[in-house]
Amino acid sequence: MITGATAADEPAATTDARKTRGGGGDAAAAGTVFVTVKRQAGPDARPYTDTFVIPYKANMNVISVLMEIQRNPVNDKGQKVAPPVWEQACLEEVCGSCTMRVNGRVRQACSALIDRVAPLVNGTSRLTLEPMSKFPVVRDLVVDRARMFENLKKIQGWIPIDGTYDLGPGPRLSQKEQELAYDFSRCMTCGCCLEACPQVNEHSGFIGPAAIGQVRLFNSHPTGKMNADDRLDALAAPDGIASCGNAQNCVQVCPKEIPLTRAIAELNRDTTVYRIKKWLGK
């Protein structure tokens, strides 16, 4: 769900931002949050920044900060502007839609508490919100993550079934394999790993860690193994797994702590063995 301004919103002059917010008295004494938002009116528009001043409240997260701005979108110059636009859905770090850069680090806005990411210093908190830089900007903090879904198509991130009739119980998995599969199944296509990966840039078509993790998930499934070669073919292609530079940033920023580096290591081996066998005609 995209939240914030509509296309019809237009800036308009108004009175002082702090006065219109009514943020004086005890609220102001408790603390003030200066929020700088990198904005862009559309995909082809020039980016700019707006700074907003809101009263600090305990247990605020980035989403609640944006909602506070949305209530009265007046910047620090006293101008009424269109509210910042962002995406949100579950608000419990499950959907992945609210990914953005918070004070320079990519993370989920719903789980980013102000007390942790921008704690008060002498009664002042400074927060900078930016859209992810590895994806085309739609508007403000909203980006187009279509490339991630296209990559899932490349690696066939699904298990095909023959018809819709009852196929009976599936093959059993060991408890150890179930636990590892669960880790990889938690991927919510949020984009954090691609944003942090230095190999994902405007000069590269690297498939990215998220798709590689999904190959590990589906190739370990007893039914998914039937299409394992097709997935390894996709990873062996240009801009596949060989483009990984082993920076390991992906595993550092993944909000679900998915063992992406393990998937990359195992699939590097599997892809090499597959290509050698293919070369030998086996």
C-alpha cells in the first residue's frame, strides 16, 4: 500500500511549522525530531529534500514519524507541502514493502525505532530518510522492485505441479532440512540485500542474493529438485552467481537473517559441478 500524497497535492504557503503543529510546551521540552526526506515528484523528476520538525514521542518508529508528518505536512521553512509518499502494509516486518534507507542504512521502516536509529542527543534527534538507490524511484520513498520479481522468473522460483487434483502427501523432509528451508522461505523480497550489494549497480545485471537464496530453497525440495538443472542454468548465465564478489553485505542487512552466504557458497559448488557435467555430456 502506497501512503502519503496524491498526484493532485500541490505545495502551498502557510504559517510557521512549529506553531501549526502545536508542538510546544511539554512535548517540545521532551525532544524534537528533525526529519530530512529525500523526495522526487516522479521517475524523471529532479530529487530534492524537505526537512520537517516534529515533537519526539517515546517508542516512535519511522512509520509513525511519517504519519505525523502526513497529518500536517509543513516543512521547516513554514511551507505547506505535499506529504511524503511511502509504502507500507503489514507494519510487523513481514511484507517487506516499507524498505528504505534510514540514516544511511537500508532497513524496514516499521521496525526502525527512533530511539535506536536516531536517539536523542541534547533533546534533538536527526533522521534522514531516502529511497533505495538500486531501484528506480516511483515517487519520494517508493521504488519499483520489478527487477527482483523478474529474477525470480529467471530462476523459476516455484514448484510446478501436474494439475490441480489431489496429489497425495508429499515427500518427507528431515527436521534439519525443514529448519534450513524455513530460513530461506522467510525472504520477503524487501530488497535490502540488493541495496547493500556492491555488485548490484547501474553497470551490472547481477541477479542478486535474494534470487540465489530462492534457488537454494527450491533445489533442496524433493519435488523442486526435478527442475534443479533449469535453476542452475539461470545461475550459470551471465550476471549469475559468478558475478558475486563475496562482499557478504547481504547477510549483514537481511532483516530475516537468512543465511545468504551459505546459499551462495553451496550453489557456487553446485553450479560448477553442473557445468562440468554438462561440458562432459553427462
